[in-house]
Amino acid sequence: MSFVLHGIGVSRGVAIGHAHLTSHAALEVAHHILPLNKISSEISRLDAAFTTVREELKTLHDSVISGPASAEFGAFLDLHRMILDDPTLSSAAKTYISQNLCNAEWAVTQQTDVLLAQFEEIEDAYLRERKADVIQVVERVLKALLGHPGYIPPPIKRTGDSILVAYDLSPADVLQYKQHRFTAFITDLGGSTSHTAIVARSLNIPSIVALHNARQLIRDNDVLIVDGDQGLVIVNPDKRVFAEYRSRQNQLEIEEQKLKRIRTTAAKTLDGVAVELHANIELPQDIEQVKDNGATGVGLFRSEFLFLNRDSLPSEDEQFEAYCTVAKKMRGLPVTIRTFDLGADKNIDSDKRVAANPALGLRAIRLSLAEPKMFHVQLRAILRASFHGNVRILIPMLSSVSEINQTLRSIERAKESLQNEEIPFDTDIQIGGMIEVPAAALSLDIFMEKLDFLSIGTNDLIQYTLAIDRTDDTVAHLYEPLHPAVLRLVAHIIRSANHAEIPVEVCGEMAGDPSFTRLLLGFGLREFSMFPTQLLTVKRQVLRSNLPDIIHTAEKILRSDSPENIRILLTKLNS
């Protein structure tokens, strides 16, 4: 049966493929610390769950022993029993409970990661794909622990492209899924600027969030059409709809090929004003996309992604190699490395760093100053890399002059330690600050006295200005980049920096959205930073823009007090 789901389209384009559902029981797993006297009973509870699953598998095996395809299905169940009895999953989970004083569900999920990692190292492609069976078995165990009925989905053979269907995805999840080459992401939760959405845009794949019931209504291997422009997911479309979207997909591919023609064209407006178009990256391997799309620098290297999906912190040498690789490959073009913006939705230790409202808690520069050793290691690595290219340091979420002063002292200490060891670095390295907190925007004069450049993080600036959690789909409709207060703050920052002759850049989502390009140009912005996949679309808008025609409408937008009126004026500006 064909049906349509509506959500928030957060990454444009059309994808057609088969649904790949993520495990759902694991989403209900919470981490609990247990008293020592409860550990024995918790291990017994885990044993009981494994026994329940063994009995379920035996019952299923007995029921199909003489039925159609009994040999194939019997082998499938035998494999599941072998996985269930694997010491990496069963015995090790008990040990994990004893050592970490945690609940059984948490121990099982942690050991699952270990077992899946082992499968990843298998060279044989067929055996490597048995990871799906591991997930199914773990799902069964978790359901037993959580009191849900047991269930084994039939083995599915997929053909064509896969579309990831999930309840929610963390930044670490999305980063991990990058290597699996899904053609689209769709989730039940999320907002337009949740990190899932941001990374989806970085991958240039369609993505829809806030679908609410997709995980319940869509079955594994269903044919899906994901329309990122309209925020639609069409499940099992009929032939007419399928053909229409296939044609549209082909048209979009032709448009992308046309855009590549301007890759080497200088970004100048019709009246000859030069504009710098930089790229945002997360890992060193992203640099190939930067070059392919003709970026004139890296405006934002999100260094925190080096810290995710690992059990230990990256060493100074490991960080240095990552930063140095990017600096060398950019061949003298500017590379702006943001110190780690951990906390909020990006955590290195999700069990320990939990706050009632993480976005307002210990994150970004606050976390760096609270962990001086970790911060010192990163600063040394960045400084060392500065000897090999045009590297700048960017500090996230500054809100006060005291934070600036503490940060500058930390950088000086890192410089002194390198000088004492006679390790070369750029002694005149530029230090910049992100303006993403209203307090920073309203005390800009102090910031400009102490910093070499500014970068506007529009995602958080909007979030903090409007008091809206950008990762919460229940208030996603209130997240409004065209709110008069937001636009006035952005214009104030740009114009103040220009007046003081301090370089200023926008590196948030507004920079990569071509509908905002002319407006930002009208505010006086001349440096944009965005995901590489967004760059050519923005460049095309720059090439078609004439500043004298823009400035008047931009001023009218600033004077308007209604997002609806602003939207009408913006449409006129972009026509």
C-alpha cells in the first residue's frame, strides 16, 4: 500500500531507494549505576534474558523444520544461536556489569559495539554483512530484558540504494553512517538545524526529520521516495509517481553538472565586488570535496569530530597530523580550526557529561577552560600545524571578556611550551572568536579589541536569541532565521566589524542557503563559509547579484517587524 509521510525537509534533493531500519530497542536503553549488592541479581536477569531468547529460537527452529525453505531458515536460526552464545556478547556482558556496576541492557549494547567492530575487520564481504544478524540477535535480547515480545525479522536481500530510517541520530551516529553511503536520512525526531540535518547537508543527500511515526509505519526494504524539497516521504509509490520522481531526479543531476562549470570562476558580483567562499569540514578527508567545489579556504574545521566515536582522546600527534594534512593540502589558503565544540549534542562521554539543558551547560570554550590539559594538547597541535600552512584558531561560544582573556592566556602557555621545546609554529597566528551568543553580539566592541577576526555561528545565535532548542522537533516551527531580532543582530555584527576593519565571516547554516546570500551581501558580508556541496549554488547567486540593487531592499527588510513581510521582501530580493 502506498502512503505519504510529512516532515521537515532539511537537505534538498530527491532520493529513491529501499528502507533500511535501524534497531529500535536499543533506543530505549538507558544507563543506570547499580549498587554493589544488586550486581548478582542483574547478572541473573541477563542470564534469564539469554535463556528466553534461546527458547524462542528453538521454538522457531522446530516450527520450520518441515516447512518450505526449512534448510535455509534453519541455517539462519542456527547462526543466530551461535551469535547468542558468542562469549564476546554473553560472557563479556556479565563482566562489563561487574566492572562498571551498570544495568544489563547497557552492558549488552556496549558489547554489541565490540562484536560489530570484529565483523568490520572480516575481509570476506558475505561474512562481514552478517552484522545485520548480530543486530537482530541483540534486538531480541534487549526486547527480552525490556519485557517486549520476541521477534525475528526475515532475512532481506536488498537491491539498489538504501535509505536510512531511524528514530533519531546523534552526530556520532551520522558520522559513522557517512561511510555506508546511504542515499538519504529520515528520522522521527529532529529539527532543521539539528546536527543530523547539518551533516546530511554536508553529505549532499536528501534528509527529512520530525516525521514522528516513520519508524513504526515503514517496513524494512519498502521502496521509498524522499523529497527533501517538500519534506515528503512516499512509501511504496505507484508507477506513475515513481516515473515522475525518477525524471525529476535526472533533471537535478543535470543541474549539478551545469553548476560544475563555474567551479573555477572567481566569486564576484555583477558590479565587481569580490566575495570569499570558504568551506566547512569535519575530517581531513573532506578536503577533496573542498577542492572539487573551488573553495578559497577552510572557514571552519570542526575539530570536535576527531573526538567522536572512540574510546580515548586523540593524542597531540594525532591531532597535529589531522590539522597539518589539511593545512598542507590547502597550499597556503586560509584554514580556520575551531577548538573543540563538545557538549550539547556532541559528547565524548555521554554517560558522564549529562546536563538538564546541555545547550546551556558545560560546552565549547567552557568545557575547554574546565579541562585545561585537554585544551592545552589541542592548542599545541594547532600551533604546530600553523608552521605548515595558513592556519587560524577559532574559539567557539565566547560570551564574556574573562573567557577571552583566559583563552588568550592558554594560547600563550601553549606557545611558551613549544618555544621551550624548540618546536616551530607561526608566532603571529590569528585568533578569532565565534559570535553565537547574544551577549557577545551586544558587547562586540570589547571582542574586536582583543581578537583578530570574527565568525558568526548563526545556528546557535538563532537558538539562543529565540530561546529555542534547535534539536527539539516540538519547537522546530518556532526556529525562525527571519525573525527581526535575528536579522538585526546579524547585520549589527557584520556592520560593526566592517566599520572596525575586522574580518567577519558567517559559517552557520545561513551562509550555505542561497536564499540568504543576497541579504547577507546587502548587510555587508564578504566572507561566507559553508559545506563544500553548498558552495557552487551560493557562488551562482553571487555571480547573479548586483549590490546597488540589493542594498535598498536589505534595508527595508531590517526595518520590517514581521517575518511574513520579511519573507515577501526576501522573495522579491531573490527574484
